[in-house]
Amino acid sequence: MAEKQDELKKLVTVATDSELSSKLRTQAIELIGHINSHEALLELLALAANEKLTKKEREHALKYARDIVRAGR
């Protein structure tokens, strides 16, 4: 469980690093969505609320958050 939390923290760090390309940040958001846990859902919602991300990245985070909710996690 601790490994998944560490992975999640690293992915969130990548997703919010404005020095990285949008493509890498989007891939990190996608990987967070594939973790499919309550913690991932909370992080995705936080990313969607982060005004420093692009509109596309925020919408991507919402899409994956919605997928987790639909899956019942």
C-alpha cells in the first residue's frame, strides 16, 4: 500500500511540474487515473482544481476522476 502512495505522490509531482511538457503531465494524469483508488480520485480532483494546469490537463483529470466514480471506487 505504501508503494502505491509513493507512486501516486511521484505522479502528482510530475503532473504539476510546469517545467515538463504538457504531454508528460497528461501521461502522469492518465497513470493516476489507472491507479483507480479513492486516493487517486482525490488527487485527480485536486489536479482538476489546479488553475496552473492547462484547461486540457484539467479536463483530462476530471475525465479520469469520473471514470473512478463510475467504477464505484
